[in-house]
Amino acid sequence: MTFLTLDSLAKAYGGFHAVENLSLEVRRGEFLSLLGPSGCGKTTTLQMIAGFVEPTHGGILLEGRDITALRPEKRGMGVVFQSYALFPHMTVAANIGFGLEMRGVACAERRRRIDETLELVRLGGLGKRYPRELSGGQRQRVAIARALAIRPEVLLLDEPMSNLDAKLREDMHIELRAIQRHLGITTILVTHDQVEAMTMSDRIAVMHGGRIVQLAAPLEAYERPQSAFASGFLGKTNAIRGVVEKTNPRCCEVRLGATLAHVPHEGREVGKEVHVYVRPEKIRLAPANAGGIPATVQTRLFLGNHWMLEVQSALGLLRVSQPNHGASPPEEGSAVSVLWSDDDLRVLTAEQHHG
Ligand code: ATP
């Protein structure tokens, strides 16, 4: 069921279109990420939902109510900013209770809710400290607690984990997702980190140039990107140029150098140039005489839980990722054979590749 609707939202600054014709339906209790590179319009979109930026065009509906013109504090939304924006002269408890005080919640109830929220973000007992007396991770929890204390209908998160180190960030992904599920709170996260978006979200809206270019569940978005941009932004990939050689109603044959790949038809035309994508982890390396595409290992990097290799082949340089099962993959300079399953190939037309 749709809970929050963005209807043809747009924001222009002078002649510059930061967000264009953006429509999105967010379900109740859903965790949705706006994912994209710097400047694609993620924050502007979030700020329009929060009420800090006025749309040039379009509307925002919450449970069918038009809230486009409503003041931010009347929207019932909790916001966590990248900078956390804590009040330095107030204790942790006062920071968390601030929104409640503004809403006229009585003192005893305020205290109860502050304690409850502190427990929720595992900061029990730290209410009397000041922000300067906390670690970065703890400060971030206070910011989340402050947003949650008002029991918002929607939680808006603007890159809230970007100031944390990698290990802490990973822990927070799991923890924040658990809190969100526990409370069942509809959440929108702005991030440029595809791992963060994939770990936490029910759905990801991939943004590019002020528009949503793909909206899908994480696995679907990763496995079936609809453009070269989405493919490259959601993870590493190899792009190989090919030409459609034959089609039949169900499948088509794409020539990739000396190799023929059989891929789903999807409206391909004979003679058309296409780009075939294969993710590094979908490629297998076998001994040189194993019948795949001949290649030579050029680079081999050990990354702990996996190996990353670059192999030079007749199709160009290909990136290959192999899980670390204890044994080393072929050394640099080794002759190998590159294998994949045609089911793991994704094909985009030249227009989708460039678009
Ligand atoms: P980042 O991840 O770097 O925060 P973003 O995807 O969140 O990027 P936005 O902050 O939404 O991007 O900005 C989108 C575009 O709108 C950018 O090109 C930005 O320069 C422009 N922009 C944002 N705010 C304003 C403003 N107040 N005046 C003019 N241009 C703006």
C-alpha cells in the first residue's frame, strides 16, 4: 500500500534542473534508498520530502493527504543529517528530548521517551553526557535517537553513516536496519554507497541527472541493471562489445570476437551493436585447455575474503573475482581459460549503454 507519494516532483535553480519529473510511491514500513553519485539530486529530493526545499513543480502526498505546502515540523518526519547537527551545549538527553519539548510533550512523558529511545540505540546511561564527550559512532546514534524520539511517520536519512569508519559503518547498517524493522517505520535513505543501499533497502531508486533511472529490489537492480550507468554504479562489471548475429523468437546469438553468446531475445535486431555485461564474480578461470576464451593473468590481488584478477583476453581486459577458499588462483603470467554461463550475461543496446 502506498504511504508516501512523490508526484512529478521537480526542482530548478535558475535554469538548472536539480530534480526532474520524479515520481515515486513508497510503501508503509518500507526502507527505500535514493542511490546515486554526487550532484544527482538525492539530497534535494529528500529536502523536498522534509519540507526544507520547495518544489518548483509536483506534489507530495502522505497517506493521500497533500503535504506539499506543509511546514517541516508539521509533516511528522524525523530527519538525520550527515553532520548529525547535534546541539553542542545540550546533553544527550536534552538533544533527544528537543523535538518532544517543541511539540509540548509533558516532562514525565518526555523523560520516559528519552530513556526508551536511548535504550533503543544502545546508549542507555549516557544521557547526561555532552556530544563532545562521545565517539563519532555514539554521536550518530544520538542523531538517530533524536529523530526517532518524536515517533515520526517517516524517517529521512541523509548519508548518516558517511562519517563513520568502514567497520563501524557495517555494524550500523545491520543495527539501523534492525531498529527500522522493529519499529516498522517508513524510511528513506540518501546514499552514494551502493553496499549501504543494498544491505539496508527493500528497494533502491538509482538516480542520475535528477531522475530515477531504475527502481528495484537490491538483487534485481544488481542482476538486471537497465543501463550501463546503473550496472556500473551498483557494482563492478565487464562491458564487452558485440553484434547480434542471429535471432529466433526466444533467444539471440551475439558475436563476441570468436565466441558466440546465447542471450534472451528482448527485441534485438540482427546486425545491431550491443554491449554484453558480466560481473567479475560470474567469471570462472579454468586451465588453458578447458575450452573457454584463452587469456593470460595480468594482475592478481589478494583482498582477504576474495581475489581480484585482471586477465588479458581476445575480448580485452576482463576483471575476475574469486572467493578465497584457501587455495591461490593462477599466478600472474599464467595462461588460463575464461568461462561463464550465458545466463549470467546481461545485454544492453548501444543506446542503453550510452544513456
Ligand atoms: P551529494 O551526494 O554531493 O550531496 P546530491 O545527489 O545529494 O549530491 P543535491 O545536493 O541534491 O545532490 O544537488 C543536486 C544539484 O543541484 C547539484 O548540481 C547542486 O549543485 C545543485 N544545487 C543544490 N542546491 C542548490 C542551490 N541552493 N542553489 C543552486 N544549485 C543547487
